[in-house]
Amino acid sequence: MDLRQLKFFLEIADCGGFTKAAEKLFIAQSALSTAIKKLEEELGAELFSRQNKRIALTYEGEIFALRAREILKSVDSAGQEIAELKSLIKGEVRVGLTPMLSSFFFPKILAAFKQQYPSLQISVQGDSAWNIQRKIETGEIDMGIIAGEVPDGLDSHHILREEVVACVSRSHPLAGNRKLPRKKLLSQPLLQFKAGYAIREIIDDIARKEGIGTVTAAESNIFSLLKNLAKEELGVAFLLKMAASGTPNEVAVISCDPQIYLNHFIAWKKNTRLSPANRAFVDFLASELDEYYMLKRAAETFPLP
């Protein structure tokens, strides 16, 4: 038995006769009849009843038709998967990244991914987590980094839980503290991200819940500008710890009490099949993050002297 026989059999069943099936398959009717006779001999059962010049499936034929369709569908799926694996030779990864993560977290990951998949193109679009989420939902980008809660319309993989810390000038009166109450930090003039940025939403939400009337000294969507404004003593900037600590001696870093954390996810539209290139990136990112967290835990457990 081979796939060719299964296709012949199903074409006859769908056409309701040998003549029409032979025409659609572009083969002689005698060759088609011979192929089906051989198939019936192999199975030891009649697949078609031939009465009054009419062709119909027997009970055995109906059962076999169901299984034949499943077999051919599985073969098609397997062929598609193999083709997708081959397509990793070429393709494009389109991903949206938030500014701080794209500057301090993703460069090494993107470089390592490119080294493993040198033929794939990487297209990075920088934006706020909120705008990235909107662009995924509208199909402008395939996937991207979002922060906070994952909406119902997206599938996701958790990638990072990072502390949000306060940054002040090294000459600021609060600079000598490693940790301070949120209320004390939020009572200072604030250097804020613009509305729609995840950290801005967190800070505003905490201030609202704790009844703190905040004063915004300046706002921007450029995290490096906010950090430099803090360095120039204009106020307190809240940044991810990796960005605040990424350039030592520029600003003093203070943890909030209780601490503030922000969860990040790689997300894509729900019920949408990722391209092989994008799926390869998600899988690679998950693998790299397992190693990242392992090294991070080791550093926290056995800090350097």
C-alpha cells in the first residue's frame, strides 16, 4: 500500500465513480481500476459496491476512507513542518523592544541569536510597552516585549522580573540610602516617563493608592535623558535596575521599601501561528533566559568579595 493508492481511492469516493476520478487524476480508467483492485486485495475487503453501474463505499470503505484522510493529513502536516525547518535558512524576525531592555538586556541575546541563525534577518522596533502591545494586536509587528499584565488577546512567555529603583544625584540628600520608603521617594520632584509607559503607570498607581500628591519636574520617553536629569539634581527618576546600574557612578541607586518589580513578557497575537523564524526566536530567548537566571541566582548566592 502506498500514498498514491490512498489518493486514488479517496478521489473515487469523492467523485462518486471511476470515470470522473480518472479524468481528474489524468490517468487511464483501467490503471485506476487496477490500483484499487490491488488495494482491496491487500486489505482483504471490498471498498466499493458496484451495483447497477453505481459506485458507493461499502461499510469497510467508509471506515478506510476516514483513516485514509487522517493519514494524508498527517503526511501533509509533516511535510509542512519540514519545509518550515528548511525555511530557517531565510526569514525575518520582527520584534518590538522597549528602550531600556533594548539597550541593556537584548544586545547580547540578539547577537547570540544571529550567530546561531546567521541567515535570518532581525528587524527591531523600539517603543513603549503599551504601544508595542497595540501594534501586536493590530498586526503591525509579529511579537514584542510588553510589561505588567498580559491582555486576553495575546499569548506570551514570561522573560524577566526586574526591580524598579529610584535614581538621584550623588550629591542628593537621599543619596546615601540603599533603601527608602516609597512615600519618601515619591514626595520628591519626579522625573517621569510619559503616560503609557509601564513604569509611569506603576508610579502613578502607587501614588494614587497611597494618597501621595506627586510633583513632576520633567517627563520624557527617553530613559537616558531622565537618568541624566537625575544626575543634574533635577529630581528622582524611576528606572529598571539594570539601566540604573548599567553605568556606575553616574547616579545613586535607591531601592523602594517595599520594593517595586515589573514583569516583562514576549507576546504575540493569540490564535496566530508564529512563523518559523519568530518561533525560533521565542524558543532561543526562553533558553537564554534560563541561563541568565541561573547565573543571576549564583551571583546572588555567592557574591564577589
